[in-house]
Amino acid sequence: MSCVLLQIGQCGNQVGQSFWNQVDNLSGPDVHLFQHPITGHYRSVSVDTEPKVLRRLCRASTFRKENIIMDRTGRGSNWAFGYNGRKIADGADIFEKLMASMRKEIERCDNFCGTVLVHSLGGGTGSGVGSRAVELLRDEYPMNYLISCAVAPFATGESPLQNYNALLSLSVLSSLADGIVMFSNDDLMSRLLKRCTQPSHEVISLNDINRHIGMCMAGAMMPTDSLTAKTGLSIGLEPWEMLRSLCPMPTHKFLHINSVLRKKSSWEEMTLSLIHSLTRRNSEGAAFSSLANLVVARGDENKQFNSFMPRIETQIKSAYCTVKWNPFPVDFWISSKNSLASTAAKSLTVGSNYSNIIPQLEGILQSSQTKLSARAYMHWYEKYGCTNEDFVVAFDRLQTVIDAYKEAIK
């Protein structure tokens, strides 16, 4: 079962490149899940409204040139501009070109199962073009899975419009996507700083954050022995089984992924390192809770992980404060090979349906409501066809998600 990776915007393409760097470590029959076995091309479509990032992809032989769609003007950090769009440089419609490339790429798949969208929530392209792409894909392929890997901007602000953009984008995603893997830049920065062991590494760059996101995605979505057939050939169930494990209810689809890679550490040490970097409480000191968890261990060459599973399960239940109503809150996948590294190393990835999404959504909601009450920047959105009703619907959808999560963790 193959999937197509759709990378949108500067952030989406940079994170996508980090993911493909992990895919390059795959070997044997597993390669066909993400690459065409004959040509070696990645199963990807890359879209951006500025050329600077995509120009580098054009030089790589593993990306199909016809699957690289670019414009030259950007979308001004404006969701409405990205969503409603305009004719790109060659006079074509960016969404027509996007869907044409997606159709061709899907037709090349042996058994297409779904799309993984990688984008940001703060920019005009990632949020606006990404939202429109989700609607078009859901309309064109209603029976296939759709996962969004969305990067939320720093709360301190990269753009005065970022909360509007995140609000409107999350409104579409919460309605149409099957799962939303949220990566908050603030959370990622805190996570990586906690893992720093040398003073020289205290400065975390955006490249470090992108590499970590790519590793988290690969840790959860690459082939595992647990889901591989007896013939030894993986059929690529991992991204979609992740949804089944972590989304017990369709109203709760926001996922949190953390991953750690070590060369000379035991499984327990890796678990403790991962837990240490986890944000476990909100600003008021209340503990976050998880509805379901998935632990993926890679590099278990000596088949020792099974003996550590009971202790790791206890640690995960305690750290993630699992809800009482789920009788099986922790699932395990194991792989003897570690495709996240070219050297002999082990990795541990934990995916969780985690309530830390509540303060993130509340922050976006409150900031957007404050600005909208003063009609701040609204003329920029109205210029491209966005109305007050769009914001009202978005407020209602996000509030529904927040209320649903608060009810689930009572």
C-alpha cells in the first residue's frame, strides 16, 4: 500500500526533504513504499509559491521535475490569498497543476492508500494552499486516508497574521483530515534543548527542528516487523494503522509524536530520555493526559525489546497520564532494523493522542478572537474573498475540538 507525500510551502518542503533523507536509508523491498522501484523517484509532489526552496529539489534526480510546482510571488502570509489563489507565473491555476500531478503520481502507485500532507500553519502557502488541497483531495479521493503533518509557528510570533492563518487552516483540517500530527515549534525547541548535552549545542536552529520532525515522521511511518507479512514484504500499513491505534474516536484526531535516536543506550535509558524531554504539565501545573499511545522500537537486532516492554509500558502510562476508560492505552511495534540511521543505532518513537493540544488551540482561538473583535488585519483577508462568516465557523469548530478533548480526559 503506497502513499504520496504532498509538500506545500517553504516549511513543508524543508521538512519533507528531512523525511526523504530518512527514506534514503531504506533498502530491499521496503523501498517501494516511498519510491518507485524502477526509476527511484520519490512518491512526492512539491508545491510552493516562491522558488528558493524548490530550486534545490529541481537539481535532485530523485524528484520528478513535473511534480515540482512553483510560483514567484509568495502568498504574503495570508491564508485567504493562498486559499483563493491566483494564476501562477505561466498563467495556469496552481490547484489544477497540483491535482494533475497528484493524479499522475497516484496512478503510478501499485495500491494507493492515502496522502500525507506536510505544511505549516503560519504561512500563507502552507495554511491557505494546504487547506484548499485538503478539500480537493477529500473530494477527489473520499475513500483514501489523509494525514496532515502540520507545523505550528512560535507563539511569540513570526507574523501578525499567523494565528488567523492557523485558525482557518485547523478549521479545515479538523473537518476533513483523518489525522493531524501537530508539531509546535515551541514544544520542539524545548524538547531539543532538554536533550542538549554540550554547551555548544544550546543554540537550536530551524534545520535541527526540521531534522527532528523528519525523524519523528519516519519513526512512526516507516515499515516495522510487527506489520510485515510472513513473506517478509511490508505492505505499508504503518501510517494508517497509526491512525487506528491513536484515534479511538473521530472527534479526537490531533496526534503528538516524539522520537529519540541513540547508539549505545538501553531501551530503558532511551525511554527515560524521551520522557525527560516531554512537556507533561500546562502553565497552571495540571498534568496532560493521553487517550492512546503507540511505541515504535527500531534496531532490536538482539530481540531484547520484548523483555523491556512491561516496564516501558508502565513508564509510558505514568508519564503520559493515560485515561482510565481506555483498557489498552499503549500499543507496541517492533523492527529489527533501524531505517532512521545508516549506522548501528536504536530509535524509540512514541505517538500519542495527547491533551497538550488544548492550550495550543486555546491560544490560537483567544488571540484570533481578540484581533477579530478589533477587526485587526481583516481588510487583508476580505481583499481575497474571506468573510467574517469563515471566522465564525472556524471559531466554532476549534471550540468543539477543545470541548471534546476536555470531556475525554475528565
